[in-house]
Amino acid sequence: MSEIVISAKKLSLVFETSDAPVHALSEVDLEVKKGDFVSFIGPSGCGKTTFLRVIADLEKPTSGEILVNGVTPEQARKARAYGYVFQHASLYPWRTIEKNVALPLEIMGYSRDEILKRTQDSLNLVNLAGFEKKYPWQLSGGMQQRASIARSLAFDADLLLMDEPFGALDEIVRDHLNQQLLQLWERTHKTICFVTHSISEAVYLSTKIVVMSPRPGRVIDVIESPLPKERPLDIRESDEFRDIAHRVREGLRAGQSYDD
């Protein structure tokens, strides 16, 4: 039996605001197993990012339970159990790509030799070898996001949390990065939780797709993908791919309401 990396039971989160409480998540039940690539998809404001932030101990649930590697999110954070890739690369413009990737290692107190090795290994994984001395403004948006992914890989956590990392990129670059991300996942065997608004992206990348309702965010459907691990881009033209995309679309339609 596969090891369970993330376990959520009856997880709810309510944000208290000055005018009225905001129910962000409602009784979410979910398991993510080791090595899964799980995409979260749903309309804006449905709690996809909030759920990722709860895993990362950036938000505290109001009720229910969540465990990461069998411990609380706070304990997992202190154990550096995950890397987090944000929507934007968030690279420091005054630091080279190499120095940006090295930053968390410097904060953690790794030796200089270990920092150099881990930084180079991470840049190699995202195909940025040779760009170590460049500054973020000298790289394309796609390359900057790859550098952000390298930074999250540098301390070799087994869990990677990705919050719509390719959402601001054009379709051609996005397709290329989707292919590279699958290759990276295959090489590293990491568990990935990935937030997206794109049905095609969710189906192409994932072993499991979590369809969420509008606020308060609930799990409408969990789809186990039958697609093979080897996924050329033209798999998106297959009947199997279209069938999964149709199920995702139906799940979104079934729970959809923009009255909030």
C-alpha cells in the first residue's frame, strides 16, 4: 500500500472579516499518496490555493484534521518537508539565478560546498545549467519560473506544492513547461500538489484530479487518471484524454454558481 503523504478529514476554514465570515473550505476529505501528481481545479475563489496554504501551514483550519507525512502542517514545515512554488517567480532582482536558488540553503545554514552542489543539481534538473550568473531580468518568464522551481527543489523535499505556476505564461511556453515538469516528476519521484484553472493542464499532468466547488470549497469529484506516465502533447487528442476532460467539465458545471 502506498504511503499517505497528505490526509485531510472534514477540513473546514472560515476567514473572519469585518463585515461577514468567509467560508473558504467546507469538510474537505482527501488523501494524497506518495508519488501522486494531484491537480486541484475549480472556479476562482473555491479554496484551491487556501487548501495548499493549509498544507504549508500558511493558514490554520477552523475545524477538521490535516496531516502531512503523518504530522501536523506546522511540524512538517519545521521539518522542511515541502517546497512551495508561487504563482509568480518572486526572484530577487539583485541576486543572480544561482544566488536566488541558493537562498533557502543559506538560510538553513548549509556549508558553502553543499550549497554549490545542491544549487547546480537543481538548475540541472530544470535545464538552466549555464544561466547561473544571469539575473532574473535577463531571463524569459518561463525561465524565471523554472528558476523558482529549482529553488524549491534545492533542499530536496519529497513534497512539492505548486500554486498555478504557469498561469501567467503564454500557451506555447506553458506546454513546454508542462512537458518539462512531467519529466522532472518522473526523474525525482516527488509528490506534487498543483493548482490550476486549466482543464487541459490538469488532465495532461495529473495522476489524480480534484474538482472543487465554488466557495465554500468542497471536493466535488476525485478522478484517478488512466493515462500512462509517458505523455506526449498529442495525447490530448486521444479519446481517453477527452473523456477525462469531459468528466472534469461536468464536475465543474454540477457545482458551479457565480452568485457568491
